[in-house]
Amino acid sequence: MLAAGINVAVGTDSCASSPNLNLVDDLRLLHTLAPEMPALALWRMATLRAAMAIDMTTKCGQINNGAPANLAIFKTNTSDPLTEILESDALPLGAGRLPGWPSMATWRARDRHASPC
């Protein structure tokens, strides 16, 4: 589908279709099922391509100046950290919002658009 120019996104929707809402675990499963898919392509499906799917690329899916950002930090030891995370069961060392950046609630109030991001 990617080769045909179709935007492919990965996300979670509810615990009805998955035992949890852990997006990294979903990416790990995809990596196991399609090891030929580059790790960067998988991560983009969960970030930028997911934002493209809901027409929200100016507000989420990538780190942009002034846009809300929730980050997860993983310890890695290789020159290919994206693949390393997918091939491990490591949990993030930390996660959260960048200090001083607006919260999603602030963004929604400013934009008057309830973002699912």
C-alpha cells in the first residue's frame, strides 16, 4: 500500500480489539510480522502518517514549534535505536510533556477543535 501511495497509519482504538492501548507493543507486533519493513517506516505510521490520516499534521504527529508534544524516552545502546526498541521489551525510562509547551486542553481551547492526538 505504501508503494502505491496509500497513507498507512497505526493506532489504538479500544481494549475491545487489543489487550492494552500500548502503541509501542503494536509496533513491535508489526515489526515481528513484517521484519522487512524499516523501523523508521513503522514509527512514522504511528506518528506522522497517523496525523495525516486525521488531517492533523499541523498539530500532532511530529515535533513542531509551539505544538503540544508528549514524548517517551527509551535507553538504547545501538546505532539503530528505532529497531532496537522494536526488538526489545524495554519500557520507556520516562514520558511526558515538554516543559513550557501547551497542553492538549490549551491547544483545543485555542483551536476549538477536539483533537484525538
